[in-house]
Amino acid sequence: MIDSMTGYGAGERPLGEASVSVEARSVNHRYLEVSCRGPRWSLALENE
């Protein structure tokens, strides 16, 4: 019997002089939390 459906994934990639990090978590299939970090100029790409 499975008691937990928790998942986690993370990745990082160099992008010129900066790097971009992405992290995703899911807890018991109820919530998904995604966190992205990158250089300030990349904020304009957030909606794409």
C-alpha cells in the first residue's frame, strides 16, 4: 500500500553569465509548488 505521493524535481542550467534554476514539488497529489529563479532580466519571460 502506498502511503505518500510526494514528488520532487529540480534542475539548473547555465545561461550566459547567469544560471536558471527550476524546482517542482507535489505533496500527496493535492498541491503543486513550482519555483523558478533566474537573473533579473529574465522576469520579462515569466509570462511566456
